Amino acid sequence: MSPCHRDTFPAPRPDTGKWVATETQAWLHRWHRHPGTQECVVEVTPGSPSSKCTRKRCCPQAGHPAETGQLSAPMAMDFVASALVNPWGARLREHHVVLDPLCLLFPPSSGSSDPYCVVKVDNEVVARTATVWRSLNPFWGEEFTLRLPSGFHGLTIYVLDEDTIGHDDVIGKVSLSHQQISAQPRGIDSWLSLAPVRPDQEVQGEIHLEVRVSEQGHPRVLRCHLIAARDLAPRDPSGTSDPFVRVSCCGHTQETAVIKKTRFPHWDEVLEFELAEDEPGDSVLSVEVWDWDIVGKNDFLGQVEVPLDASGPTEGWFQLLPFPSSTEEPGGQLGSLRLTVRLLEDMVLPQHCYQPLIQLLAEPLCCPGQPAASTALAVLEEVTSGDSRQDVATKLVKVFLAQDLAVPFLDYVITRELSRTTDPNTLFRSNSLASKSVEQFLKAVGLPYLHAVLKPVVNRIFEEKKYVELDPCKMELSRGRRISFKGSLSEAQVRESSLELLQGYLGDTVDTIVGSVDKCPLLMRAAFKQLRRRVEERFPSAQHEEVQYVAISGFLFLRFFAPAVLTPKLFGLREQHAEPRIGRTLLLLAKALQSIGNLGLQPGKEPWMTPLHTIILPSITRVRAFLDSLIDVDGTQATAGEGMVSVVPFSPSATIKEGFLHTREAEEPSLLPRFAFKKRYFRLSAQALSYSKSPECQEHSCIPVEHIRAVERVDEGTFPQPHIMQVVAQDGTGQLRTTYIQCKSAPELWQWLWALRQASSANGAMLPTCHPGTFRTTRWTCCLQPNRAAPGCSRTHCAVALDEWSDPLDPAAAAQSIYGHLRRAGTRLWEVLAEHSAAGQSAELEPGGGAVALRLRAVLSDLDVAHEAFARRDRGSSPPTDTEKDAATAT
């Protein structure tokens, strides 16, 4: 399989280089689900260069009526912003595409590069990695989970070189079509060669046409009705094109009129061709779109070939494709990209369909007296292998966070882990379900806390850019000080200077941590209190007293604080990866935090870290006192009980995003460009988008989130200001009103775009199209239509969104993933269930009315029937009625 299929995927518009500095400078935020959507996971993780690559020139809701057997039992679901469902109540979900790149680049003339990756799905930028500075062997370690339309065509990853001055350079790309990815059920995992990107050959967009062949008369006549095109690539410096269509058939060629200065032309022309009687049945109609230039050659915008042997007329929107490559692209000359791509499509049923499964999983948490080994959670743990353990842990954490059972869930898995542990020195050292669950729980609940604690020190390190090194083997004496008449520093001077700086960073970090008890989320403190209690019960002797502290500090320091310091980009502390010098400082600081997290029980192996012990050892006593204060919470709050869901990130009224932006209404009269946009302070929650003159101002304008119908970018050049998006919402009279919002930068634009799309993902009646321009004077700037009420000329992208931990909880989607995991376990699941069935024959029935193995079989069978019923109706022309649903359940 060739890694690059430029003939099957529309590439992004070059915009004379501007797209690199605008669209692709996209940092992403937030996602949610839409009807008929898929999910795409793009993961960029560290790797190591291939051994055969050298540095020569190639561097390389509750109480609903039942739909299946046990769906009528009510269960409270406390979560925000349920996702959209299709007319029949089910939603299509998720294509996972995991992108795991390590890039080996062909060195430019400077011998170095500052590479980053941009991910495009069809013509939409969906992800951007951080820049790795001065590296020909970059790795990013970034993970993106994307929700995409069910009909997406393909995925393209561009590798670019960031330049401080001028436009960024495009190094190469890897293109994968939808068909290529779906053809690999286990996913793609390999090095793929970068293909060159030629702006004049990159195409994008679609054309709307109708082809009919008259069967009567002599000779037969072929009529090609060219209606319109959309999202064409810009070929002119103004960011537009002058498109016309050239149609060829049976040796004859005709052309349409030129529509100037638009990427959304409307021709509405009919071209006729006479067909000879002996015309072969395999003939094709070639439709080419070109950009007309008054000087020089016309620019190619894409083509479509329509076979003439089709029965009946052909009509619809067709994807524009490039010309087939006449020569084979040389592989490897630009470098290679390591990708792991997984594609998974699934259907998420209405939330109440999963209540029996969730109730069964939650049973040992609500009825703690039942044997821990004979529960549905125990079965799930037994059939979960290492490669899927993190995903299962993530979904379980989200399910139980939504139900107020996160602390009891962690208590359950921790208790099971402790029952299997004989040596306290190995406690929670493996990547077990308990370890992964606590880890994912900290990410879901504790990220705001993490930012409050670590961000000041991390920002200081990035701003100061000091040279810090303690390892004599890695010291660069000439870099210890800027140019000086005194020459290079000695090793002792560099060590002394580095030690002083590192002690300052470490001291400030420890001071902030030990003083952050009141900032720590109550849910985290309750979980740690239960953790310490269970460890104390398992290892009660005085010689194991230290284990009670290490169990907590191991998660908090070794699995939370230290990784965030080491890779601040992955935890949202910084927008860019660290430069090598800053990265080394962060590594040394992370090592010191690890030593503190181990409470001195496991001193560092490196002797050159010994000088730091003068601050590490006194810090351990302070950390113990901090851990004692951290778990000092009220006993009623520390139980599974009430008041524990004060998890601000998941509250409907919680602020998702806020900040100063500039705005104007579409209906406002024209003003001077300087005064057209007004500065306002915006706040977005799951309920409304509001804005006022200042954060303290009580008077504000408000757009209810449930009224939003589209959130889209505005074409560059529409306004004098850059980085503008539009929010189309329905007012009280049912009329659509557009609000234009200007952001300070492209990354900020994408952050607000994703946040608004995610918040409005549960809305109905989202617009399928909109105008990417504005109505000025007498016509739209994008498609030149004179009617202000004309339908939108560009498709909306409400189905494109990004997964983040701060998103509102979606228990149905998480439960569907668990159901899918159980089904994919195959024979292993049936073996485990058989073992539990045999053990349950002589045992008493568990709470709930039956042995867990039999009840889990019944729940999975009911979900199978529900999926089959919805899939069958999905292929039909009408939604399933209640009678049909009951019949499917009875079957």
C-alpha cells in the first residue's frame, strides 16, 4: 500500500502560502458528538529512529420506556450536554485514527529544521502538534481524539518547518484515504515516506453537476448541467479564484463562463454533446475546473470523471480530484513519518439503553458486601489486556464520575489490587486497571489544580531559558555563560550555577505544592483518604507505615506532577514543546520531584544528583505533613456519599472558556474598519455564550447555547481583521442572526471554535450549510449571490470536534465503548463467564436477582438486539415505533 495517495484525497488550499500562517496554526480544543458522526483519534507519541536510517542525506436520563429486556429501571445520570441523536435515537460514533509519528527529515540547506505536524480531514484543519525546535529527528508525544463526519474522505498529515520570519515551509505530507484506513481492521503502524507538496497541484472542494443521456432521438444527446462548486482552492493573491469548467466527451470540449473572484461559483449552465451510435459503453465524461488567469497559464483546481454507462441520470456533489500522477514519486527523499492509525466505527444508542449495563457494573459499589471476585467489574478486568487497559480505565472513570460513584469505584479497584499484592515495595508499580484508573481520574478532576500549582514555575523556566546541567558528561562549558571576555566557565562553576538555579526552581515548586491543600479538588482528597485507609488495612504493621504515604505520593508526584513538568505541552501548561536547553532543565526538575515522591526510599541512581539532596531531604518531611493535611476531609464527604460531585469542569454553569475578544453583529451598519469590532469579555458555559464590556460588568448580551445553529470560520480577507469566526443563532422570533467574533491569533480562534462546537453539540436543527463570507451592500462576498436569504454556499463542520478531558461527561458513549470492549474480547469473555457460571452454581445468587455471569450475558444480548434493531431501521425509511422496539426486545 502506497503511503501517499494524492490522487484520491483533496489537499488543502495553498492560499499562496497564507494557509500555513493562518489555518494551520490551529491549536485545538474540545469535542462532542453529532448524529452520524465518527471519531478519529490522532495520537503522536515518542519513538526512536529506525536503525537503518542514518544521518547521511536522509534523516529521516432516567425512567424511559424499555427498548431492550431490562431498560425501564430508572437511574440518575448527572451529566451535562447530552449529545445529539438521530431521528431514531441512535447515533453513529467513532472512527479512531491514532497517529503516532516520529519524523525523520531530509535536512534543509541550514542543516536544521523546526518541524511540526498539521492534520487535515478533507479541507478542515483538525489538529496541530507543537513545534520541535532545531531537530531533524522530532517526536511529539501528543494525542488527539477527533469526532468526524461519517462521510469523510481521508486524512492528510502535513509536516512543516516553522519560520520566525515569513511563511512556514511545507516539507512534505502523508495522505491516507478513508478506504485505506478502513481496509486495515487492526490499524496501520509503519513508517510512511513523505510526499512533496506542490501548491499548483493541490486541489480541494466539490462540484455539483447532473449528467443525463437521452435515449430517444438520433443522435443521442448528453446533457451536462453544471450547477455550482464550493470550497475551491484559492489560486489568486486575494484568496479567491476565477473558476470556469472545461467539459470533454467523445473528442469534443466545451467551457462555461468564468465566475470571477469566488471560491463558491454558481454557473447553472447546460452543455450538450452528441453521442455517436458506435460510442463505446466505457466512455467517460471529463469535468475539469480551472482558475482563469489573464496573464500566464490557467491554474488547475480539480477534476471529476463520470462514466457514461450508468443507468439513469447522475446527479450530486462530487469530490474534486487531482490529475493522476504521471511519474512515480520517489520515496524517502524528504524523510519519513511513523504513523499508527486506527479506525473504529460504532453506534451509540440512547442513554437509557445502557442503564442495565451501568447498573450491573455499579452494583459492587452500591452493595459493597458482595464478593469482589464475582462482579461484572471483575469480569471486565479479567478480559482487559494491557494494550486496552488505559482506554477501559478512562471510560470507567467517566461513567462513574457521571453517577457520583468515582470514589467508590477507585476504592473497589484499589482493594482488588491490594488483595493481590504481597510486597508493599511493588504496590501500584504496574500498569494495572487500578493504577490506570487513578491516573485517568487525576487527569479528569485535577488538571485545573495542576495548572494552579505548576504553571508559575514552568512559565518561569521557559522565560528565563537558563542553562542548567549537573551531569559532567553532558556539560557544555562554553554554553554556561553568554559571550564573555573571561572565556569559558569551569565545570565547577557550571555545576554551582546550575545547582543554584535548580534549587530555586525546586524550592518554589515544593513551596507551592505543600501550600496547595485548599486548592486540591475535594474529590481527589476523598479518593486519597480512601486509598490511605485501604493501604493501612492491608499493611497494618509499623514497619510498613511509610507505604501509606508512598501510595499517595506515588500517584500525585510520580504519575501527575513529574510527568507534567517533564512534558508541559501534553498537560496544557504550555502551547509549545520545550527547546533542548529548557527540556533538560525540566528533566532535572522532574527527577528531583520523583525523588521527593519516593520519600527518599529510592534515591536517584545518578551520583551527580547528590548535591540536590540538601533540599530534597528537608522537603520530604514537609511533603508528609502535606499528605496528612490533604486527606484531612470530613468523613461523610469521603464516602461514596453526597456532596462529592463538586467537580467544576463538569457543571452546566461552569465556565468552559473566557477572555477578551472583539465582536460585531452582522446586522450592524457599516462602520469604519477600525471601529467595526468592539472589545468585549466573553464567557462560555454549557448554557450560554455571554459577553460584556468587562469581567465585572453586570450588563451583558447572551446567546443561549441551545439556540446556536452553526459555528464556522470566516474566510480570510472578508474583513480587514484576521482570525474571525461566526456564530449563527436563532433568536426569539425564529430568525437567524450572525455574530462575528475576532480572535487575537489562529490558535485562539481554534480554541474558541472547538469549545463552541462542543458546547452546542447537543443542539437540534444544526445548519448543513452557511456562508463563509458576509453580505456586503448587495451580495455575499463568498458566492456573490445577491439574495441575502440565499442558502449557505459552504458545508458546515459541526460534526468535526476534538476530545478533551474537560468536556461534559457522556455516559452513553463511555458505556458503548465498554460494551464494545466486552464484545471484542471474544472467546476470552465466554471463558471467563463460563468460569463464573460454574462457580455460581453452588453459590447464593448475587444482589440483583441472579448470578453475575448470567446477568451479564443477558445485558449484552439485550444490547445486541437493540443495536440490530436500530441498525435495521437506520437502513430503512422510517424510525422504529415503540411496538417494533418491544417486538425486537421480545425476540
